[in-house]
Amino acid sequence: MDNDDTLKEDNGFKFNEYMNEKRVERGMEVMDRALDRFAVEADMVTCATDFLKREYEEVNDKVVVLPNCVDPFYYPKPLRNETEIIRIGITGSVGITNDIEALKPIIHYYQNDKRVRLVLLSTPPRGQDDIYKELYSEQYAYWSSVNIEWHPFARVDEYYKKLNDLRLDMVIIPRFDSYFNRCKSNLKFLENSVLEIPTIGQSFSTKDSPYEVNPEDAKHLLLAENSEEFITQIEKLIADKELRLRMGREARDYVLGNYNINDAKNYLKWVEAYKQI
């Protein structure tokens, strides 16, 4: 069994009239049953982080960490923003969970700043499905109320191209310090970096967020613990084009040098893990 999220904790989706507490509890029960059925019975459980490993070790004594990797074959050549307007990206689940609250001060600070353009790549397409309209009603209402360029989730096989086509100058990842978010990994940093997009990631007071638990990762992105620090780091990148370009290039070199699945030092981790069973 392989998984990259916790199945134990509420994932931060906000309650509303449709997704009420009872529905969430029912969903958590379903996930708990899945955990019992698969994680307990599996000959091996694999996951991407040591933090998540500790959760699975409670139900299975054969848990192996296989870190995230990238395959450059699937990534297009990085595109650059050729305009004078700095494009600040917000991607993934931060747009649909209670992490929106961590984002709001940053969005409100920049939404009418003529130097920048906020770009959201998150949430299912509006009107795609009646259930989405109910499930994400508050999120749709919020994102419709702010000045932002809004793109819905892309299909998995189209994601890298879509992210590249947005020509982002940076991606910010503010997250609440929660058990669910501590189970997250460095995947967004890796994906951004292969496309030479600088990342500003969430730091936790304990200095072990998914973006800083590996000290080498932390050398190739910027970290912020609160909205004020995010704004400081954003301003640093806005003010210095050469810094943005250098961070992007160096992060790409670092990720391809350390997380490339085609390198034996990486893919042999899978071979050796599977040999154990």
C-alpha cells in the first residue's frame, strides 16, 4: 500500500450546510475502514515522509519511506513571464481548505497592487458538477469576491503544462500548522522547481514543516511562518528579478540532482524496499 496523506485527521475542508459535521464524520469513518483494511493487511506500507510513517507504524510494522521524486521527461521547457507584472501563484488544496484563512491577509494586501497579478490554480471548474457547487460554495464565493486570475484544477496528465503556461514568477504555500498539514510533503516545491519557479513555503515554529524538514531543500526556497513574513519574502522577490531567476535555476538544478527518479540512487530505493517482501 502506498499513500501520501493521513487518513486519520480532518483534512481542513470547511463545514457548510452541505458538508456538515455529520457528513464529515461519515467520510472519516469510511477512511478509517480503508486504513484498517489496507494498511493493516498490507505486506508493506510506503509513504513519502517520516512524519506520516509514524502514523502507519501504529497499525503495521513494515513501513518504508520512499521520498518524492520527479521525472523530467514529463516536464516542458520552463517558460518565463516576459511582462513587467509579477505573477504570484497559489496552487493546490490551499484554495479549498481552511488554509484560505492563512492566505487572506496576503491576498488582501496584494489584490489591488498594480505591480503584481495573483494567479489561482485551484478548485474544480465552477458549474462542472452540482456536488462541487454545494461542497465548495463558500470557497467559490470567496474567490469570486477578490481580484485574482482564476484557473481550475488541471488533470494530472496536464498539470505540469498548465503550471508552466501560467508563467509564474513565484508560488506561495501558506498553510495552518495542523496534523494534516504536517503529513504533507515537499512535492509542490519539487514540481515548481523543475519549472524554475521560486517557492515561498510555510515554516512552522518547530522548524519541521514539509518545506524545511530537509535542510537542503530549505536552502533552495524561501520560508515564512506568518502572513507578515510571507509579504516580506514576496517583496524580496518582487524587487529582485535576478534573485527570482537565480533561485529558479538553482532550485531546478538541485531537484534534478537529488530527486530525479532516473538516477539509480533514487529508483533503487524502490527496488530495495520491494525486495524486502
